[in-house]
Amino acid sequence: MISLEGTELASIVKKQCAADASDFLSRFGRKPLLAVVLIGSNPSSRSYVFGKRKACDLVGIDHRDLFFPSEMTEPGLLELIDGLNTDDDVDGILVQLPLPKHINESKVINRILPSKDVDGFTPINMGNLLLGNPCLAPCTPKGILKMLDYYGISTDSKDVCIIGRSNIVGKPLSAMLLQKDRNATVTVCHSLTSNIRPHVAESDIVITAVGKPGIIDASMVKPGAAVIDVGITRVEDPSSPKGYHWAGDADYESVSRVCGAITPVPGGVGPMTIAMLMSNTVDAAFMRKGIKR
Ligand code: GUN
């Protein structure tokens, strides 16, 4: 069984980004700049945003942190994005999701200039992704594919089961796996799938992204399959010194005994998402200067 170490690969990717960011600095006299917008005080969102900030510092990307209370209005946020769109020093814009209920998420995402959309969430980037055109693609799916490549796990003619149909992971990942450079046969399961078991059982690669600890156990997985666990849930645990632990969607203990490869949680997909955000930010910075790499 191979443990797919996202932390290790993320560090390699970030080193390459650092070299590219330094090249950008020497050519254009400034670092690439990522603007991160966080509304409210959701603890998971805050922790993601601090992780992104740390990675920017390591890579040599400037970050502009724009944190607002949850009372921020939708017109206020749209106006903020308009300002970032027209600010020539800003290369990437990331609005941390989820947004408070009174703000229309798709309206906000749609307002981001596609050339600065380092999350790859705008309709233009998503549409181009579906069509197989060059675009800024979502970071978690990109990180997952990078990890499969690094560990020599081909998707060619493989049966891949994705659990979760989110705009952030499931939908874009299914589109990427269907392209002619990936050639997977893709099944997407979701909350209203009548029974995920037969779909998982026949899959060579299982990618789960629902945030339900234990939804995948050893009895469901084909022996030798690769299991990519995007789920990360805080579970109260009085036996742990911190009082909690992080759990993936797969029951690691049992699944790791039958699968061929599995991502740990934490330390698997999470660090790769951040590394690909760094990569998209550097790419966006160069593309805005007319340089495609
Ligand atoms: N919330 C959870 N994952 C993500 C992500 O990849 N990007 C943004 N902007 N928000 C998120």
C-alpha cells in the first residue's frame, strides 16, 4: 500500500512556484499578488486562509488580506471585487467560500475577472474547463491529478468513482477526468444516489469529497484501488490532547489494509490544494503580462 503524501509533493510544487515567482520579480520588479477575501469568522475558513497566507510567504507571493465581518453586504462585496478587478497590481482574487447566507455566491463569483480567478470558479473558466480549453482550473481537482501523476497512478481507461457533486471538487474533477488526456470512465455519486456501494466496488480509483467520516469502509473498496480522500472533518475526541482529531471520509484504518494507495488526512489532498493555488497565482500573474507557461 502506498501512502500518497500530499505534504511532500506540495513542497516540491511550492519550490517550483518560488522559482517562477522569483523570475516574475526579476522581470517585472514586483512579486505576484494574491488578494484573499474572507467574510465572517467561520473557523475552517479562517484556518484555510491562514494556510494560504503561510504558503504565499514561503513562495514569494504578496498577499492582500481583506477580512470583513459577516454583516458585509452583497453590494459592498461586489464593489470590493470591482476594485480588485481594476487594480493592476492584483494578479489573483480568491473569495473564501462559503459566504454568509445573505450573499449570493454565484453572483459574487461571476463578478471576478476570469483572468484573476485563481480558484477557477467563474463560469468562463468552468466552461473552458468543460470544453478542454486552456483556463485557470480549480485547485483541489488539479492537486488530485498532480498527485496521481506523481505516484504513477494512470487514469487511462480506469473506472473512477467520485463521491460528491460540488462545484469546487466533484463537477470540475469529473470534467477533467473525461478529457482526452485523462481517458477515465467517470461515475459521480451524490447525496441522492440510491446506493454508492456498487459504484465504489467496481472502481479502480475512488475520490471522496463529502465530509462524512467513515462513508467509505474496507468492505466497499476493490482490492488494490486508489482512494483519494478530500473530506476533512473535525471530530470531538476527549482521548486526544487537543480534544479533537481530523477525520477523512474513508475509514483509514480498515481501507488502508485493502487498497493499493490512499491519501492520509490531514497531509494528503489539503496541502496540494494550497500548492495549486500558488501555481495558479503565478500562472495568472504571467498570463496578465502576456506570458503563457
Ligand atoms: N472553500 C472550501 N474550499 C475552497 C476553495 O478551494 N476555494 C475557496 N475560495 N473557498 C473554498
